[in-house]
Amino acid sequence: MTRAQAIDQFENFIMPGIRVIEATQGGGEDNPRRCEAWNNWTDALCKDGCISDWQYANWSHPPSCD
């Protein structure tokens, strides 16, 4: 899996749920929550063998986490 594919899946499947949580808790962006979700996402991809240890260790957070 490429970084672009991982970000695309994160944006389409993980971020909608995070945005719902953010909206119910005051509406502001919660960047620590977003970063944690990205870290959990890439950890799961690595453990499932979808990305390498190198990719997991070296990929930065996507723009939606900044």
C-alpha cells in the first residue's frame, strides 16, 4: 500500500467518525485525536502486513491531522 492509498482510506473511513465526535464535543478540530487515529491506523496496517515497518516508522501525519 502506498502512503497516498493509506491517506485516502483514512480520509474516507476514519475521519468521518472523528468529525462527528468533534462536532458533538464543541465543533473544533481535535488535532491530537486525529494524530492518534492516524497512528492507530498505520499501526493496524503494519500489523496486518499492508505496510512495512519502514513505512510505519517514517510516514508523517497527513494534512488533515495538522
